[in-house]
Amino acid sequence: MRKRKFTESQIIGILKEGERGVSVPDLCRRHGIVNSTYYTWKSRYGGMTVAELKKLKELEDENRKLKNMYANLSLEHQILKDIVEKKL
């Protein structure tokens, strides 16, 4: 079976349909997903809006960049520390 990729906004739309009372089996059949996928999405994105999801993605990107910057600075600090210790 072909794996289909859904955008976050499509996923949230599907979850909103489920919140409005559409039965899960009917919803899954209509969108071509299995029940376990629906419940995985529900645990991950349940109760979120598209704007909240966008903000979350921005924060995750910023966090990743900051971790990368910290790792680089830490490595540079260790290298400089090793150089200073060798000169003494």
C-alpha cells in the first residue's frame, strides 16, 4: 500500500472531524488511514490549532539552532582550554 504524507494542517482537520462526532472507522476509511494512525495523531496533535502547531515548529527549530550553537561553542572552548594547558 502506498504511504501517503499528510500535512500538519490536514492532520488537524481530520482530528477536528473526529471531535465533531464522526466515527473513527468512517473517518479513517474516508481519508485512507488506519485507526492506529488516527490515535497516534490524536496523542501528538490532539487539541492543537494550526497556529499553535506553527508556533511549536518555530520553537523546535529555534531550540535545535540553539543546541547546535551551544555544541559548537563548547567544542571551541574545550579546544582553547587544551591549547592553554599545553603552553603552561
